[in-house]
Amino acid sequence: MNKFNEFLKSKKLLVSDGATGSSLQQHGLDKGKPAEIWLYENPDAIQQLHLDFIRAGADILLTCTFGANALRLEHAGLSGKVKEANTLAVKIAQNAVADRAVLVAGSIGPLGQMLKPLGLLAVDDARNIYAEQAQALCEAGVDLLVIETQFDIQEASAAIQGARSMCDLPIICSFSYDRGVKTMMGVSPTQMVQTFSSFNLAAFGINCGKSLEDNLRCLKELKQVTDKPIWFKPNAGLPTVDETGKINYSTTPADMGSQVKEWVAEGAVIIGGCCGTSPAHLAAIAEKVKESGS
């Protein structure tokens, strides 16, 4: 049995971490600057964020590698550093974990380019790009892979296939339903499950999205179509920008914590938060997850 399944079997409910990008922005990361830049410029801030999430109650940390694929790293001025950046991110997370009972999950986000015929990127090229990042994460020692914030069935398929070609670690695939109950490409939770039912995924997921209310609707639909564990990391609402240019999220830690009981009742098994979810938000979530699992 792999470590992820061992954790699920022993704890029943797991707490994932909160937001990486928006949390690092609160500590000085420039808006629009890829978080992966700080793997080199400010690794201590990333490790501190990991520690803050662990102290808040996280059972799973996602590596700071959401955009650490060849295409996005090239745009970030880190061309040719896929293996190096992913390895560094895993090391930072592992250093934060130390001897604690916390899993390190390799975060794999979208490539940032549309696949043919809507875009210029060939499916085979996308699969190879995903495979390269997955290989780097697996060789660096992650416990599982999380292919997250997906919106296109074709790209998510390439991501899963590319990752699976490199290792046999558990893979979670999570979609962002940012058009309410569908993605920007019109994908519903039901379509996601129907497409990937034969892919032997460890869990199906919902992350990011538009609102807590819409994410709950997606969760209810997902529960009806799968017996797999459900990964649930909603945004802390939609962001607003104040007169100073600072990004704020209106959903409070108490707001998120108060909804955990219903999330669990509707099938969520691994619960955390996406954009806007600070360590304080996660602490409120973790407290209620513990109560729900006891």
C-alpha cells in the first residue's frame, strides 16, 4: 500500500494545504510574478509557508511547482531548468516536513497554451512536457502527484498519460469549474469522471473555481458519479483589489471553517483551500475536519 492510501486508511479524512501563490504575494511576491521564481530568490519564504500550513494542520503539502513545466519556466526566464526547479521545490517541502507525518505532493498545473485544434500545441508535445515535469518530481521523492486546476479534457488526459509514463505514484486530477458548474471549456464533474474512469486515479478533485457556493454544487455532482476519494480545495471567494493594488479575499477563516461539515457530508475526503486560503483559513478548516472525522 502506498503512503497516500495508508494515510487515508488511518485518518479517513485528510487536510491538504492552502494557497501558494496568493499567500506568497502577501509576503512580497510581485503580482504576476511566477511563484517558481522564489525557489531561487526567496526559498526561505516558501519553506516558511509550508511550515505555517503544517502548523495549521495540513497532512499534505503541495510543492511550489504549479508552473514548473518547460513552457511556463521559459516565460519566467528559467528555460532548461525543469529538473532543477522541481527538485529544488521538493527539497524545500521535504525540509519543512522533516520527520513529521505529512505527505509531499507534486503540484502540476496547466501548460498555459491551448492544444490543437484550438491552439498551436500538439497533444504529443503536451504529453512529453508533462512527462518531463512528472519525472523530475517523482525522482525528487514526492509521495503523490496532483494534476490541478485543469479545464480541458484533452490537456488533462495528456497530463495524466505523461505522468503515468514516468512513475506509478498515486495521481489525483483536479479541475477548476470557474464557470459555475463547468470549466471554461464546458467540462462538468460528470464528464471528468466518465472520461477518466479507466485511468486508475487515486482521487478526483475540485479546486480553485468561482465561489464556495458553486464549488459545493460541483462537489454534490461529483459525489453522485464516483466512489473515488474527492479532493476539495475551493477558493476563499473571488479576489478584489483595493486602492493600493493589494489583492484581498472576503471569505474569512470562520466562513470557510463553518462549511467543512457540509463538505464532508457531500463527499469531500481531502480538504484544503486554493487562492486566498491563508494558514489562518487552513487552521479553521483543519479544526472542523478533525471534528468531522472524530
